[in-house]
Amino acid sequence: MATKQQADQLFDFDISKYLGDFKMPGVDVETLVSSQRKNIEALTQANKLAYDGLQAVVKRQVEILRQTMDEVAQVSKDIAEPGTAQDKAAKQAEVAKDAFERSLSNMRELAEMIAKANNEAFDLLNKRFTQSLDEMRDALVQTGKKK
């Protein structure tokens, strides 16, 4: 297992020093390193967006659970009250219908939250991918002009 010191050394690694020593013709090492740094930053941001989205979903699930538990407690009290069997059966049917509709609504809400988080992360990565292709094209054009 890697220690924190080993992990810090890995992230402090400066690839441009090593690639610069090779002096590869037609390759701008700084541009390459800068592009990869932007890729890593975009991936980090996308991961953060996904994580934040997941946290929001979990928070909402906890809220839904609390609401459901409160409603179950109230329904239990209502059903325990005196009344005819027909009244209790009607009340139970109404409660079941309401619970089903609320469950569908909650599932839809959670699905929309997940889709939104996924779309935000995907859009960020898609934008960076497009930028990366533009950077590659520009670098190739510059290399062609130097010849």
C-alpha cells in the first residue's frame, strides 16, 4: 500500500523535465503537458460534480425516508382509531394509493437528480474533449508551419 509520502512524490512528478530531455522534434512538450494538466483538471471537476450529485441524491433519500416514517406513524394512529371495518379498509386503500403515487413521484425526482448530475459531468468532459482536439489540431498546424 502506498504511503502518503509516496503519493505526494507521484503527484509532484514533473513530466516536462523528463520529456524535455528527449528533445523530440516537432513536439512541444509544454503544450503537451499543459493539455494533459487541463484533462486531469476537467476529470477532477467532473468527479466532483458526480460526487456532489450523489450527495444530493443521498440527502434527498434520507428526507424521503423521514417523511415516510412520519406518515407511517400517522397512518398507524389513524387506523388504530375506532371505526367500522369498511371505514378502515377504505382508509387503507386510500393510504396505499397515496403511498404508491408518492413513491412514483419520489423515484422520478431522484432519477431526474441523477440524470442532471450525470449530464453536468458529461458536458464538462465533452467540452474538454473538444478543446483537447482543437489543441491537438493547432499543435499539428504549428508543427507543419515550422517545417
